[in-house]
Amino acid sequence: MSTRKQYEKMFAAYPDVVQMDQFRVMLGGITEAAALKLLEQGQIKFFFIHRRHLIPKVCVIEYLLGVNRISKEVPLAEQTPGK
């Protein structure tokens, strides 16, 4: 089970505010388009300063905790057996 402390330990080497490349790595190497979509949809808080996206590490962790909570609450669709 992923907890805040586990994520804090996992991301300890990252600065308190990460840039786009670091952010993408923290989320498993997602594409820049996918990262921008998360930011633009407001799923993760960020700052846009001097044409740079700056994302607080704590916001990335909060997002990951929320995603894990939602994925555990949504049951998998039951598969219908083949005929």
C-alpha cells in the first residue's frame, strides 16, 4: 500500500519544486503531452513562471495518493465468460 511517507522517501532526492522533466519521471516517464494535460485540467497544482512549469513535489504526491485511492475504490468490471 502506498502512503505519503513512502512517496516522500521515494522522491527525497527531488527538489521541493520540480520542473517538467522531473515531473514526468516522477509519474513513470509519461509523455510531455500527458503531463501538460494533467496540469491544464487542474489535476495537479503548478506555477507557470518565465515559460516554465514548476510543480511543487507535495502536489505530485497528493495527486498520486488520490489516484491510488480512486483506483482502489473503483471495482474491476466483471468479465463475462465466453460461450
